[in-house]
Amino acid sequence: MDKYRVLQVLGDGSYGTVKKAQLKGTRDMVAIKKLKKRVDSWADCSELPEIVVLRKLHHPNIIKLKEVIREADELYLVFDYMDCTLIEFLTRNPSSSPLVVPFIRQAFEGLAYLHRSGYMHRDIKPENVLVFGDQCKLSDFGLAKRLGNPKNTDYVSTRWYRAPEMLLHSPSYTCSVDNFAMGCIIAEIYLGRPLFPGSNEDDQLDKITEILGTPHWPDGDILARRCGFKFKTHPGVLLADVIRAPRQAIRLIELLLRWDPNERYTAAQALGHPFLSEVGAKKKLPIYPEQSSERVFKPSCKRF
């Protein structure tokens, strides 16, 4: 760690602390996450999901794990430096947000690649969609998991962005949970606040029902009975009456926020939707209402 000069703390979570640092003798900035859990050996490091997944994934819209450093049983993950989250970018630039639509497209590009590679993120939320300049990248893969596992953990993603099947403790959810979360994020971008701010799992499901209406979802009814939950009777609302956004943005949100995961748009389908399909990754478009070199992971004596 001696080659880095720590500049400031970027965040402190339950799994680790992230700091902005500079590679000494250069202008290169990085983000260094120090894990709170101590590691006894390199074998323990090799089993951490974030390391396992990011060593296999290489895409411009997925955060790059530059190196892993272990010192005195403390583990440090060194990543690309990103300036802020997408929501923070919009907060800082309320009247000049020309990249919002391309940013959303880039997030889906990363997500589509992740899913094609056989993984689901499981913790898509605004804090994990990062931007720097005109680039957007998905981050924090600590809960990522390979598709097709016989049993999935239900308590993972942040509640406000959690898909209904996760809230109902389905043991066999798929990468469609990430797409539901992206629908929540797009809605939040235009709404200015979370769409489903539930205080607990039952309240979360009730808030989803108030917006989307009582589901016609046989598998969901089975899951609800198993966990003792009863859907309230509610007709739902028109998203266009709740969210002030371009018509095509509303339509994409509707297609992502389907109760039934089998009916939900995939990341690849989202990229083909009119809201995103005509937007180049670097083409600048104003936000509504104005308009409704890979580096190889190199091991050394200290690095995995």
C-alpha cells in the first residue's frame, strides 16, 4: 500500500471503507476498498465473490479491479476511480445533465454483459451506478452470484430496489432481479426520490402494489402463501401520472417493473427499446424536460 497516497474517505459501509487515493509519482487516481473482514490467507481471498467475479469480467461499463493487496491480514481492493454516483451527478448538475440517457444505456450495457457472462449482480442501486466524465460503470460486486445455483439468498439487495420475488423469499430467482432494480433507478432519476420507499418487506410489497396494482402472478401467489403475505387489492396507477418523464422512458420503466420476472424486460431488450436504442454511448442528450485500454490483473508477492 506504500505506493498509494490516500486523499479522502469516499464511503463507509458494512463490508468495508472506500478511500480515494493517488498512485505516487503519477496523476492516476484509484478507489481503494479496505474490507472490514480480516483474511487469514490468499485462499480466503480467492473465494470472495467480488474478486472471483471481477477477475473474470472485462467491460468498459463494469468497474475494473486493478489489483488486490493483502497486508497483515487486511485486504485492500484497488479499483478504477469514479467521481460520484449517477444520482449524485444529477443532484450536482440539476440544470445541465446532458449525459443522463447515455449513462442509463451504459449501465444496461454493463448489465447485459454481466448476464451474458452467467452472473447476476443482486445489489443494483443508485450507489452502485457510478460516473466519471462521460463514463458510467456498475460497481460493488460483493453480492454477485453465478446464475443457476440451486438456492439463492433472499436477503441481499437494498430493500427499495428489491424485486418482488426476492421480497417473497423465492429460492430460485434469476438476473431479472437486476432489471427490476434498474427500473426503480430510472424512475427515481425522473421522480427525484425513490419510487418504492418501504420501511420493511411487507410495507415494500404494499408500496409496489399501490403503484403497479394487485398482481396477476400465479407463482407470486404461491410464494406469498408460503411466507404468510397477502396482497392488498389495489388497481394501481398510471406511471405517467406519478413520474414526469418522456413517454418512452415511462414505457421502459413499465416493462422493467413487471411483477412476473418472466414478463420483465431483459437488459438486452432494454438496449433495444426506443428510449435507449437510438442513443450512442457518448452522444449528449439533455435530460427531461428539455428533452422529454484493459490492464491485465498482475500477481506479485503481495497481490492475488
